Amino acid sequence: MITDFSARVPTLWYGDGSASRTITRLTAGHDTLVIADTAVPSSHLAGCAARRIDVDAQRADVTTVREIARQIIRRPPRRVVAVGGGSILDASKIAALVLVSRRMFDYAIGHASRSALTVLPDAAPAVDLLAVPTTLGTSSETNCVAVLENDQGYRLIVGRALRPRHAVLDPRQLSSLPSAAVTEGALEAFLRVAGASTSPRRTDRARRDASVLGRALLAAASHDTVSTAGRSRLARLSAATQRTSALRGGDPFSARHWYLANEVAFRLGVRKMVATAAVCGAVWRRIGAGDSRWGDARSLERFWTEVAGVIDLPVDPATGIEALVERWRIPLPSRPAAHEMRHIALTTERAWGNRQPMLPGLVEGDFHDVLRESRWSSHAVGAGDRPSMFEPKEVK
């Protein structure tokens, strides 16, 4: 995943009940469009007089994005409010590109149909977008990244024009989340900084910020995923991964477990963090064994040494991350059949590996080996919402 951007970070608003107050204040006097998960009740947005488009998070794919864009261009708003999990926020961010220019929007959609990574021409957002997450861990409310689901898979779109102007973290919007969904979100935020820490091209400040946030996320998620205060803290820590130096460095694709997990999630129809739980330990074992195509062993070991002791995890990074997955009860997907495993390996090479900058030098055989060494369950795990780059999406 790409982690290094120079665009201004969004203004952060937080606190119990902040969503309704902030939206009312920032949209007053402006024609406003609300794009919301169908599960979000109107009472959560009380006081916001606006048009509303309801989106089923399970179907927030390229077809949905095109339809949202058509409605936007039919009556261009002055403000856009996106309320939902990562898939809703991502869809809103991509659809709002049509206000920058129709050409920008068409390029994003068209290029993503041909390539796993789309980097947009540099442009500022054309409209203030207020992002109100209802899940934890994705950080879509604060980043320049969106994931688009099309027939080929989950495709990555990156550009300054995608960054929201405001991020609103309201624990009331998180109150209905199951504790398991909160834990998955915490794991995603943790692995965001851990993945960046597998690169040797890091400043002292980036390493320090990653370690501080890594320890805080482990401690917070192990202590309290139920209370309003606990969820509020985790939401702010997740946002902080994008607002500090923790993700900065010379290798924007350093979290290389993400790309393989992305293909596993799409091909098996499971949530992103379920897929990540399966493959991350195997990827980290490759790093520890000295395969620098996956990451730098010394950098990962340094990060892990600085964070693992906060909740007494094993000192070996690969063993430790698998122990964390087990301790936090993150479910594992069923082991793919042999032909499915080969297909995942092949699609990973075509989308992200070989000569691509995300996983350079890694080919089908490398991915197949990692998949064989990954952790799988004998029990089926139900499909969740589509993954975003940083998150579990809505857990139904």
C-alpha cells in the first residue's frame, strides 16, 4: 500500500455526538449531498438538511460508484458527507472525482479496469468532503487512497484529489459494532504501521512514531473494545497512523502482505483482515529468513522488539503476529483447494508482482509457496464487506 503523501491532512473532529454537530455546522447554507450506508439511521444525522443517497455496503462496486457519480453531476453539491465503513467512504471519494473533472473520473475508472494500481494526476479536491466512519481501522477518512471493486478484483486508486477535507470520529457511530469488528479494525491499524516498518528506508522520527502507535494500539485493543471511551481511543489511534510520520519513508509499498491478502480476500470472498490473518505470518517468515523482496528483517525485528512486550507477545515477529491473531480471535479462512491456491498466486503476480513496483521480483511460485505456508481454518468463514486498503470493512 502507498503511504507517503504531501497533501494536507484533513481537519479532525471527534467526541460523543460530534457527527451531527459538525455536519450541521459545516454544511449550513451549502447544498449538501449525504452518501450513507443503508444501515445508518437518519437519526444519526439529525439536523443535516441534505439530499441523501443510500448505498448497500455489500454492493459498493464500480457500478454503484458510476451511479453515485451520475447523481452528483446531475446536481453538483457544494458539500459531500460520506457516512459508513471503508467501502462507503471509498466509493464516495471516487465518485466525487467527477467534480474535479469528468476526465479525471473516467480515467480513474478506466485505468482501474486495466491495472491494479491507478495513480491520479495531481489535483486538489473540488468539493469539501466530510468523512464519518462507522467502522474502525480503515483510515479512509484521512487518506488519499480508495479501493474500487470491479470484475478484476479490488483495485487501488491513489491521489491527492481523494483526500477528505474533514474527518469526524464520533463514538456514537461505532456503538453498534460487534467487539470482534473493533478488534479486526485495531489489527488493521496495527499492521499498517507494522507493514511500513518492514522497510529499511525510514527516518528516526518515522520509526519512533510507528513504535509509539504500535504499542498504543496493542494495549488499547487488548484492554477495551467495548466501551465508548475504548472505541474512541482506537478510532483516534487509527487516524493517527495517517497524521503522524509513522507511515513515511522511501518505500511506499512496504506493507507487502497487503497485496497478497487483497487477492485472497477477493478470490475467497472473505473480509480483508480474515485474509490478512491467514497470510501475514508466512510473509513475515520470509522476511525473517532474509528474502528482502518481502521486506527487511532487521527493520521488522527492531519494530517488533519495541512493541511486542506491551502485551507479552513472542519475540519472533512471525510467531508473534500469529499469536496476536489467535489471542484476539481473528477468524481464519478455509484452506483453498489446490486450483484456487494456484489461481490466487497467478492473479497476485499479474496484478502486483513480477515487474510491478508493489511486489517486484516476486512471481507465481513465490506466492504459491507463501499460501501453502499460511494458516487456514477447517471451518468456513462467511463473506464480509469488500476490503479497503487499510481496514476491515463493515462486518455484518
